[in-house]
Amino acid sequence: MIDIFKKVNGELVRLDAPESDCWINVYPPFNNEDLEKISKELEIPLDFLTDSIDLEERSRYEYEDNVKLLVLNTPVLNEENLLPDNNAMYVTIPIGVILMEDKILTISPFNNPVIDSFINKRVKNFDTGNRSRFIIQMLDRNVYYFLHYLKQINNKRNLFEEELFESSRNKELAQMMNLQKSLVYFVTTLRANELMMMKVQRTDFLKIEDDGELQDVLRDVIVDNSQALDMSNVYANILNGTLDVFASVISNNLNTVMRRLTSVTILLMVPTLVASFYGMNVHLPGEANPYAVYLLFLASLLLAFVLGWYFLRKQWF
């Protein structure tokens, strides 16, 4: 699906065909034939498009002729079988930003909140004609969603911790492990994004050397990205420690249940043992007593009571 936008008199409008200072966004579904057609019509290297939809593509930038490619990775919620082979709650996917002489194109393998925030007009002072500002705003929104999802991960971790205190199942532990995978993706991606943005700043990839305002904004975005990276590392360390602790808690809960069941089994075994002795077809003491059955019943209860008292004293129940 190809959408073409342009800011006209402060309003983002859709166009039927590309023109100067427009923004072209490519969302799935698309196939190789669609990408080849886009490549020919806009004179974009085909590998710029194919690299941008590779889920393993790292954050980077490159030049070819008069076309520039910038790839950044963004977080998305892994729902509705977005990545069916990956059970992490949050994953990262690439966004390709291709700069032409008078146009800008974005492409990604899945719908994502960063691009959607521009389409849905949630970004202030957004202008398709100012491509350098557009990219810096995109980098800023990308960091914003990393921070947003990190808060969600931390909240989910707190909820799972409360459930794990009384749980002896593996379900909650598996959910915590899925969060841990998400944090691994976040740490790796944020580090790569930070390196890419620092290279963009150092090499003046966006040609903003004479624009002090945009330089300040880019520096702020890099600082925010570093803060997000620090938060990811902190949450990952907390989660790793939490997983170790609650793995022991679940094991301890299971041991407690097994100890109680074993104690009950021993208590029930005492009357059974007494009854077994007096169920044998041999001469036994007291067999002529008419109250022998009641005496044996009381003796069995007394032994079970004494054993139960001993278990309670040892805190085995």
C-alpha cells in the first residue's frame, strides 16, 4: 500500500501522484514486483527498499548517487501474530527512510506507531518539505515510543511479580521471560540507534550544520535515546534478578506442597498400619476383648494425633 502526503497550508493532504516536497509511505501488503516498480519510477536503488524490510537489518545509513538511505529500528507490540515465531511481547522492526532530491520515502515491513503518529497528525510542526526536520522528528518519536513501551514493560513486570508470589505454575514465569526477551531487543536496538545518530551528527548526514535549532534538537534526541538505553539496562538487570528469585520461589512453593502432601500421607499410614496388623489371620493380643475394635480405633487416632502434633511443632505443615 502506497500513500502520498504533502503539507499544504499547514494541512497534511493525500496526493494521487508524487510531486515535489511530498512524502511517500510504503506499508504492507506489497511484493517484489511492487518494490521494483517503485524503484524504477522514483529512481531508487532496489536494495534500499529490500534492506529496509529485512527484520535483521541494523540501524545505519548510506549514500548512492543522489539518494540517501537511513535505517532505524523501532519498537512494536508483538500482537495478532505479527511475528508468530517470536513470543516476545515487544519486538523491534526496521524503518527505511530514503531521501531523494525533492522527496522523502519511508518503508517498513509492518505498520508501526512512529509512522502512524505522522499520518494521524500527532506530531507538531511537521512539514514534508523540510526533510531534515522530518527525519529528526521521526527519530524523536522513535525514542518516545521506546520510553512508552519501557514503562509498559515495567508495569507488566510488577503485575507478574504479584502473581508469582503465590504461584507454583510456569505460566507467570514464562510471561516474565517474554518480557526479558523484549528488553534484550530494546537494549540491542537502542545501542545501534544511538551509534547511528551519533554518526549522523558527526558527518552532518542531514546537512543541518548551519541550522543551530535542528542541531540542538538532534542532540536532545541522542540524550533521550541514551536515557532509554540506561532504562532498558536497569529494567533488564531487575528482571534478571527477579527471574532468579521467583524461580526459587516457585520451587519453594512446590516443595511446600509436596511436604504437606507427604505429611498427610504419613498420618493416614499410621491407622492403616495398625489395621493391617490386626487384620492378619493369626492370634493377636486383645483379640478376645469385645471392645478391641474401639480400642484399636482410639489407639490409631491417638498415634495420628501425636504424629500430627510433632509435624506441627517441626513446621512441616
